[in-house]
Amino acid sequence: MKAARDQIALLAELRHRAKALGFEAFGVARADARPDLPEKLDTALARDWHGEMAWMAETAERRGAPEALWPEVRSVIVVGMNYGPDSDPMADLEHRSLGNISVYARNRDYHDIIKGKLKELAGLLNRRTGAEVKVFVDTAPVMEKPLGEAAGIGWQGKHTVLVSREFGSWLFLGAIFTSAELPADEPHAESCGNCRRCLDVCPTNAFPAPFQLDARRCLSYLNIEHPGPIPLEFRVPMGNRIYGCDDCLAVCPWNKFASETHEMKLRARDELKSPALSDLVQLDDAGFRSLFAGSPIKRIGHARFLRNVLIAVGNSGDETLIPLAEARLADPEPLIRGAAVWAVRRLVAKARADALALAFLPDEGDISVQAEWSAAVQPARAN
């Protein structure tokens, strides 16, 4: 009886400390709470949905079960930190001469922010129980989202991201593995219902079915993890997304209960909310490193970032960017040169089509000629 009271008191203390550290969500799962994970992971890998993320296949055995990663683990504490934006990120897609950066990357790298706090919370558990602890923040083969569902802090939505009734789709997750046997919380029931907004909004049809994601078609994978040129079929759908994509997260109806993050280091820096493509396309390597110091964007490197920016330039329809894109045609980095060729071709084709339209626009009253003209001009703008 006393042992049970002690555990309740311990969890109350851990929850209180977690909240003080900035973790709005807290839950406990048994280490073996999700025996279905290996099969789900194997199915995704067999279908090559992981793309070029070879590390997912290499670590599949450890990723599929907490006990495979660390045999001594008995309980998993999952915490969540709200990183909700102060405005709807979908609105940023309309300003095509500006770059759209995923909400999570508009300030400090969340790994750095969460890991120190997580270590402090794990240290408290160690001092109170003497149990061993290990902390993970998206840096090891841990499936935090299904564990978060098992710990009751939310559920994996049809877009595969954890959804919370209190914070919508905007939660960073961290996990504490411990050898302590802690009382587990009830798992959260899936609460998406018939809604499929996240599936329908995806510009590249990256969801083969609800709760399944083919990373090879996901813009966040393509403009962050994919090392080569962006495949042609995804360049126009990429729009002005220069790092990540928030579409499926942003349209979730549960976001109506979300609030702006309280963590100042996660609030968007003004210069990263909607940066001008004209500024970004001129960044050299030193400028890139300076602008994105402490940001997760820095890890993709200058060449991959400029590749993304030039795709956005090509999609902008902004003819004033033609000289800046042309300047990148001589870049020593092939990845940048290739994207510059595409951007220049897109913008010059549009400029030429617009010039022809101004010079030879058919009479507005001639409907049949107008239709033929539109059919002729539109392909020039699209290539």
C-alpha cells in the first residue's frame, strides 16, 4: 500500500517538475505497450516508404521495440512541448516571393532545447528511485509517436503525426527510458473520426492510405532529407516551401484548441517568418551559417538549402528574381546550378508569355480566340 502511495507521489512530483520545465504533456507507458510496432515498421520498409533514409532500415530491430534498444527498460515517460505558431502557416503559402519555413524550424533547434530539460527530469527520477534512465529526443531509433499514444498524451492522426486534444498537431516529443516499474497511463483512443483534411490537403499525395506515409512523396522529406535534385514532378507542388511542409498539420481541426508556444526559444524569429527569396538566393555559405546558427536548417547545408530556394524562386512568378537566379547558373555546386537552370527557365518562360500577351492579346469579345490563346500561353508558363 505504501509502495503504491509512494509511486503516486513520485509521478505527481515528476509531472509538476515537467510542467515547470515547459513540458505541457506528460504520460507513462509500459516498455512493451506496443508489440505491433515491428510489423508496422517492417511493412513500411518493405514498401520503400523510407526513401533514402537508410538509417531507418539499419536500425529497424532496435526501433521496433524499446526493449531491443535497451533491455533494462521497463517504463517509458513521454513528454510533449507545445510549439504552436502565432498564426496560420497556410497563409504563408500565398506570398510566393517569400520563403515558407516549417513552424518548427523558425527559431532554435528543438533538440537542444528539450534535451537539457529532459535530462533534468530524468535526473530527478534517478535521485528519487535509484533507477537507471536514458533520454531520447529524436536522436535514436525510438518511435516516440506511438509511445506517446500508449502514454495517453495524444494519438497518431491520419497524417501519422501525434495529435493532442489540447495542442493539436504542435507537440515536440521527448522520451525517458527507465528501469523503474512505473504505473502506466491509459492509452489515448484514436479520435480523427471521418475527417480526412490532412490527407486531402497534401500537395503531393504522400499518404497511400490513412495512417500511412510514403516519405518519398512528402515535401518535408524531399526538401530536408533528400540529398539530390528535387524530382521534377514535385517541384511545382513545392511552391515556396524552402524547408519542411506544415500543410497536413495546419489543417487539423484539433488545432482550434491549440495555443502559441510559451517557450521563447521556439517562437519564430522575425527574419525567419517569411524571408524574402531575393535575400535568401544571394546567401553565400558564410551568410547561410550565420543566419541559421542554432537552427535545424543549418544541418542540411548551404547547397541543399539554395536548391530549395531556387525551386521557390522558379515558382514565384516574380520576374525581378530572374537576374538573381541567373547569377546562380555559374555556381560551383552542381545541385545549385541545376536548380538555377529550372528556376530561370520557369521565370523566363512566364516573362516571354506575358510579353506576348501584352503585344498580341486577342479581342476580349472573341471567346473562341481567347480560349485558343489561353491554351497556347499556359503551357509556356508551366514549363
